[in-house]
Amino acid sequence: MSAADYRPAKLFTVEQANAVLPLVRAITSDLVSLSREVIDRRQRLALLTSGRQQQNHRDRDIYAEELEQIEEELEKDGERLQVYVDELRQLGVEPKSGADGLVDFPSLMDGRVVFLCWKHGEQEVLHWHELESGFGGRQPLVAGTMAAGTNGTVANLGSHDPSD
């Protein structure tokens, strides 16, 4: 999908993004933790199964049942991960990387849709990037930058005081 085709369900000002951040942070924290755990377990499972030969009689393989159980648990955890992603999307935000905790908030800046960018561990939303540039293209928000909310009102982003 091109930037011209993108129609977010909601647009955030920086203030709105930071206001919903406590809930986003809680969901993202769970998402990061479970994502990393699932990735680790999938890698270990791949190592365990990579050297195994296919056997026609599963009852001869003493580990087959245990491996099936691990795969079922991974499937359930995959479903839990999807629930976290869905919760974030219901808030109007775009989860980008579960393991890294990257989340984007659609916003209007200078008349175009951009993403306000937040990463798990950051105290507040302090960056933005173009729709197609991703995390690598993120830039710091600058005092005086303008962003509009869904009602079309424009809010000055103001200055950032880290002591707040």
C-alpha cells in the first residue's frame, strides 16, 4: 500500500499519543516479552528438529509427543501475540515490531499523514517518520512542529522538558 492509499482509523496529536502511552506501554511490554520468548523457543525447536529423521512410527520416537506439545504451546502463544497486536490496533496505533516494541501513531504533519514513532523503553513519543521510511528514517520532533488531530485542530508540539 502506498502512502497515498493509507487511511488510518485515527490520527493522533503528540499530546494524544502520549496520553494513551501508558496503556500502549503495558500492552507493548507484554508483546515484547512474549515475542522474544516465542522467537527463542522457535529457534530451539528448530535446532532440536533439524537433525531428526522423519519416522513412520511415532510411537517409537520418545520425543515426538513432547515436540508436539511444544509446537501446540507455540501456536497458543502466537494467538496471544495476535491478541496484543489487535489490542494496539483497536487503540488506533500501528504495531511494527513485537520483539523490538516499535509502535507508530498515525498523525498529520504539514498536511500529510506521517507516523509518530515510539519504541518500548522510551518515556514519551519524541520522534516521527514518513509512512514509507520506517524506523530508520525517524527524526526527532522539534519544538514548534505542527500536528493535527482527527478533528482538524492543530496543536503546537511545544518544547520537551525531560524533567516532566
